[in-house]
Amino acid sequence: MVKEKILSGPIAYLTGEYPRATDTFIQREVMALRGLGVDVNTCSIRKTGPEHLVGEEQRDEARKTFYVLKAAKSPVRFVGAHLRALASSPKRYFRGLSLAWRSSAPGIKARLYQFFYFAEAVVLAEHLKKQEVIHLHNHIATASCSVAMLASEVSGIPYSFTLHGPDIFFEPHRWRLDLKIEKAAFVACISDFCRSQAMAFSPVSHWPKLHIVHCAVEPERYEIARDQGQNTPHLTFVGRLASVKGLPILFEALPQILTDFPDLKVTLVGDGPERVQLEQDAKAMGLAGVVEFAGYRSQSDVAEILQQTDMLVLPSFAEGVPVVLMEAMAARVCVITTQVAGIPELVKNGVSGVLVPPGDAGALARAIATLLADPARRLQMGIEGREKVIAQFNVATEAAWLAEILQAYAMAGPQPAKRPVWGAS
């Protein structure tokens, strides 16, 4: 583990929007790194909307974050950054411009976006140099990672990124995942499944720099006595209200469950592009009195909701390793989810939760009904789930592992392992 002084200078964290209610795991990672003595400068391409600033923690982070597009909207700052970058190192400037062209997807629109990314990257690069940043780390390997890669090329500051999925794996060629891996000092993959996809799009020579760093939670945040005395069965979903989360499958399953549990209540925490349609669907299916759309909630609110639910249901079609499952398991809540991507690396079927085939409303309904009728089994699964999270998805240990990786690459020492022994599956 990392000891004493970790790095010789500050690092920067970049993502598309920070802080954001749907990406609280990034904020937790930043805070944990700071707790270890790492000086983390947060950067974001865009400012988040006020709906994402759901607590004082988010508002405080927003005040301290550098927003690239906001800075780039100043003509003096934008033109000055490009002129200074060109004057200080024409070779690096034009190498960055060339990389923007080479990393573009086909088509005029894609080329145009690449030059936008380059324009943003130069503004970001100047900010990083002023802050004396020695390493840039990016979360989410799509547009913001393109900016990070180009900023690294222009500034000479090494960069890395955390690879999540599933969206990047739908269009790996468009987002030039291969080139981003090649240019990165290292890649933090959130699961073995995620790492295998990175391996599929990179040569064998780059595989050693693909490390597994789990997204994680603070288990102590969820160490609250659970309300075991409820009479009304209660299901909770937490996530974006988008088609990939499979909520129509849950709606299809509910009438089957209501036959045996007519008092069932379902709370949907989150928001997204399909909320209006889902609300209309729930009403049309006679579920308006069953399903509550609760909107975005703070980390503390989610923790409180989890203390009062019987189980968390996540019927997704595609995922990385959902942090909300970790949160629920840390709260000793039984989870029902789908056997896709990296989820089986977190949830052991029949032990710490139940995995069902994606898109199968009948299997989902049967799993929910079976567990609603068996409180003792739910309780045991909750206990097993918390132990799993504490052992392998604890932000304190994951941040320490990431800091160790950052230190190893900064010092050009021995290359770290894929995963430390203490974090082995």
C-alpha cells in the first residue's frame, strides 16, 4: 500500500460533467485520494445542472471545479491559450492537431467534433500547466477522454483513464478505444469483464498496463440499523430512467407480483430521458398507485431509502458494475439484477443476491416474489452482500490501490500487477 508522500505534485481529474448526481462514485474516489494525501484538481468539460447538485458535498465540489467550456468561451483566454501553446512548443501543438485528425471517426461531423475537442484540450492543457499538474486522469472513455488524450499530447503531461462501459463497448471504433489505450500511461478497468474488452481492442503489448480498480462505496455510510418490521412490501430501483436500465421489464413483471403482494410499493430513484414515457406507461398499465417516481436524491437520501426497502431491483440490459448494487449490498439489502457484463463479479447468484436473464419479465417476477416471501433468505443475502463490498468494493482500499498505481507510473518503477492479492476475486 501507499505510504508517506504519494506523488511529487498535484493530479487532475477530468470527466464530462462533475459533480453529477449519477456519478457520485467519482466524487467518492476523489475524496478518498485526497484523504490519502493526493492533491486532486477537479476539471469538467461542462457545468452540471442544478438538479445534480443534490447536497452540500456536490455544491462544494462544483465551486472548486475548473470548467473547460466556460473558460473556452472567453475569446481572450481561448485565443491566448492556443497562441501560447503554439509558441512554447509548435511540435507538440501540431502533434496534438494531427492526433485529433487521426483519432476521428469517418464523416465531416465527426472531424468537426474532433477539432472542438482539440480546441478544448489546449485550454485544459494551459490550466493543467498553471496548476503544475503532473498527471491527468479521466473517467468515462468517450468524449472527455478524447479531450484528455489531446491535452496530454499538447502538454506532455501523461494521462490515464478509468474504463467503465457499457456505452464505449457499443462503439469502440468510433471512440478509438485502441488509440486511447495506446496513448495512456495506464488504464483502470472496473472489472475483469471490462478489462477483457479493453484487451480485445489493444495489442498484447499493452495488456500489462490494464489494471483493475473497482468503483467503490463507503460501507460505513450504510451501516445503519435496517427497518425489519415493515408490513408493506417495498422494492427500490436507483438509476437513470433510460431504456438500457430495463424498467419496462420491471413494469411487465409487476402485475404478476401484485397477485400475491397487492400492497407492493415500488420507488424509482433517479431521472433521465425516458421519465415522461415511463410515467405514462405506468399509468396506462394501472401501476400509478404502485410506482413512485422519486427523482434524483443525495447519497444520504439514497442510504436512508435503502434502509427502508425489502430489496433493490436493477433489470438492466447492459452495465459496467453498477455502484447502486454496491450501495444496496453495503446496506445489507438483498439485490435482484441481471447476469450481464461485470455484475456477476459483484453479485454471486443465490448467495449475495439473485441474477436473472436480461429481458425476462417472468424470471424477474418469480425471483422477486420468491424473495418477498422469504425474509430470512433476504437477510442472509444482505449479510453476504455487505461482506463482499467491504472486502472488494471499499473506496478506501480501491483509492489506495489507484494511488499506488499512480505512484508506480510517476516514478517509472516496476509495473503494478493487474490487481493486488488482497483484492483478488
